[in-house]
Amino acid sequence: MPGLLRTAPDIISPMNQRQIGRERGKKAALELDKSKFDYMRRFDYDWNRRLFPTLGEGFDFESAVLAYDKKRLDSTPDPVKFPELRGMIDRHLGEREGFTDGTGFTPAEAAHHFTFGFFIWKHINASHVARYDLNAPPVQCTNVFFPDTAEGGVIISDNRDDVLQPHYRGHVPKHRVAVGPDISPSKVSPWQGGVSSAVMLDEEPACIFPCNPWEVMPDDCFNDIRDMTAFMERYKDFWGPGNQMWVDRSLRGVMVEKANVRVAYRWPTVRGAISITACSYIDPELNAYKKSRLRLVMKHKGENEETSPDWVYACGSDERQQRLLDLTNAEAKRGATLWGALNVVADHAVPFPARVCLAGEKGIPAKEPLANWSLTQHAAVVTGPNRRSLYRSIQDFDRPQPVYEYTPKFELGEGVKMKPEWQADVDAGKCKWVK
């Protein structure tokens, strides 16, 4: 789940790339539950057929994705601009071979696994108007990262927001955030959060070759956040859309706003604290570009700024992002604490859409069939001697209540002993200790 502590990405081995690919592909397939994969593939097809109605009821996703996956594999990245990708075609071919080798998965299912998301957001979304007003709004999640805190360690906090999907019923009420053993700052993952964000009718990238830039980034880039951003800027065709937070081995961070190709970076101003929320681009140039595309959507749908759910939603997301930044900086300035970080993501002190924590609100109720809820919420001290977590989630999908109305659960980090001040919070009923 985005927002949790992550380990640094593996460095590419000098082994034969085809064999590496086969091993990775088979491992990926064997880790999947085939029945759940089949359910989610049908869900993806049904959902996106409704989201992009101009595709037509009879649109054959399976064939289209398989053909697009082949097109990606056939594309050739510029060897001068992307020298790290030389020979990587063998790895990608091997991954698809391994995914289908004795696993029960077909080539079409392999294509879905490796390419469906890229196909939808980088290709379909570029030429078809997404009709969120006929389905559900884009998900609106939140991530916060405090490197310099009163707790003597890194603190993260997080909301996962979405509509009350039926397939969430099993795991959302069981949401748990366990904190492991202590690690040094240099071992903290460079990727500290990701949330949904995209531009409607966005541009398609010039190169569609498969690539996860994190896997080919030189190791020394992780020492300096400026080197990381320079590398990812060069590879901007290959990743996104979505907003992200990155940190280097000295815990210097950046907030990233990413469309299909265009990207903007926002730098921390108070004690290194960074935060992102979904569907917002507050960089002036990227924000202007997004709104220019929204005006095309409004023209297509015969709407204006007052009657367009997409426009109202986008502007509300920008309000939310600005409030999140203000709350994050205020908490960082006074010395971030575990409870303070939880309160940032639990914010509901102002009206929707500026509030951070969602509880089924809508911008234009008559035009929005469904609404987002903050389904899960947590804060955690993930390094240092005071590692521990607070977490909660919606428990009843039939009669949902705002997640901030649930008493948080409290859990000690691995090897950490209870302190009197933490026990006092438990005794006062502020949280429930999970032993």
C-alpha cells in the first residue's frame, strides 16, 4: 500500500536478460490468484468500457491490449538518450514467456498484466473522453512524509480514498499497519507515496517501450534528489501519470506532479516535509495545461465551469492540495508527532472540497452517481527508537461512517517497548492497543 516504508529497488544483475525476464515473469504469475486475476480483468474491462463509452459496447479489450503490448515491444527507444535500455527487449520478452510457461496464464493475460494500465492512461485516455460523471470520480488518496520530527525518526501518514467498491469489503476492514525493525535513513525507500492524477485527453508519449525507470536508474542517483529528478525527467515518457513523493538517502525529498509526459517538481520549504494528494496539479504551467484540456472536454460535453463535474472536481482537488500543504508545513514547523501526522490526513475542519479526509461528499450531486470515501487511514513512526503506528478503516460498507470517527488502533514497532505517555493515550480511550 502506498505510504508504507519501502526497501530500495534492486540493481540490475549482469545475468542473461532473457533468463532474468523468464524468472521474473514466472514469479509474477505464480504470486497471482488466478480467480482474482480473472475477476479483476473482467472488472477492468467493464469499468473502462463504461468510463470511455466512445470505445463502444463491443470493444475487444483483450485483442486490443495484446496488440498494443506487441506494439510496445516492437518500439525502439533512442539508444543515445536511453543507453540504460540496451538489451532490455530480451528481458521483456522473457517476462512474457515466463508468465505463460506452465502457469495457466495465456499470452493475452500476460499482456494485460504488463501493459493494461499503460494502454488505458497513455493511449485510450489520450483520444477518448473519460466519463467520470457516468461512473465514479477519480480516487483521491493522500501521502505525507516528515523526515525531521519530534519523534526522533521519520513519520509518514496516509489516506486511501475510493468509492465503496464491492471487492474492498474483504480487506479494508482488516487494514493494519505494522512497523518493522529500525533502519538507517540511507535504507529508507526512495519512493514514499503515490496517488492518482491524470489529464483528460492528454498527449501520448513519443516512446512506448516498456520500462520501469527505477530499475535502470544508476545507484549513485539515489544519493542526491536532484540527480534522481534529472534521471526521471529524461525518462518521463515511460512513467506516470500520477503524483508521487521521492526521497534520497539523506531524506531530502520532492513532490512530483506527473501527466502522461509533462512533469513538475515542488520542493519542500519547512524541515523537509512533503505531501501530495490526488488529481491536483498546482504547478502553474501544468495546472494551465490540465485546464486547457478540461475546456476541450467541456466543449465536447456541452458544459461550462459551473456545470462540469470534471472542472469542479479539479478545482476542488487544487484547494485540497493547498490545504494539505499548509497543514503539513504547520505540523513540520512545530515538530511533527505521530498524532499530529494522523491529524493532518484526518482533517475535516473545513468544508468539502478543501478538507483532506473524505466522507462521501460530491461537488455536483445531481451529476455524480458515486462519491469517494477515505477508506483507510494511518500514521506511523517508521525509523528511530519510537517506532509505532496508528491506523483505522471503514468497518461497515452498508452503513459507512467517516473514518475519522473510528478510534485508531495502536501498534508498537518491532522490538519497541510501551512508554508511559503512550499507555496514557490507551487508558484515556484515544486509541486501542493491538498486541
